[in-house]
Amino acid sequence: MSEHLEFERRFSGFGPAVRPEERTQEILDIVDGFMHRWGYSVSNLIGAELTVGHLGGSPEGAPDLIFRMAVLDYFEIVIRSGNGTVSYGGWLTGTLPVSVSGEQVNGRPVLLTTCREGGRIRHVFDPLAGYRPVADAANLPLHAVWRLSDPA
């Protein structure tokens, strides 16, 4: 059983589109970090769509955030630990829909994206690197293989 995530809000919006707990300085610092690390442009962030959900943290706490980067086949994740600490949660590659599967790896659900060439791309959580696609997936796009080889 899997649940599809809805990306219906733009991160550049204020007010009802993005709640204050989704736009704290801690989160903005992480967003700035992944923008520089992966070479995103400001337009990628301005057009980024946002969804929230609990990817293994406490359901009572503030949710994790997933950004669908504009014009690119990447999603960036900001996660919260059980005590609410915010950190970079890794990345996904592929297109919509993004599904949260019932399978767990390292205490967090496996996430599935859709591959443009067909099929699904499986992403698992690594406690040191965050979410990443499974490297041996037959349908992994070349740009994602390159990103996986990044030592950072």
C-alpha cells in the first residue's frame, strides 16, 4: 500500500501557501545549502512546489518537507528528527507521482518516483546521506548516476 504525495503549493508563496514553521531560518539555511551544492538557480526555487509529511519522525511533531524543483527531475528533502532538529534529508530523482511505500529502511519509508522512460525509481534513506535513489536501478537516469557519484 502506498500513498501519493500532493505537490500543490509554491515555496515562494507566503501566507496560507507556506506556513511559518515551513519557512524558519533553519530550513532556509538548508535550502541555501542544497541550492549551492547542486547548482540550482533562483528560478528553480521560485517555481519549486512543496509538500509536507511525516517520513519517519514523530507524527506529533512538525512535518518533513519535500521540494519539487522547478523544471528539473529532482526533489529535495528537509527532515526533522524526533526532537525537531532540522537537517538535509537527501534527494529524489524522477517525476510525479511520488509515493510513500509501506516498506521501511533505516526507520523511514521507501519513496517511489516515476521514471520518464517508464517504471518506478526506488529511494531509500541512509542515516548519513539522507534519501537517495537505489544505485543499481536499471532505469536510473544518467544525471542521477552522476549525482550519486558525488563524494559530498
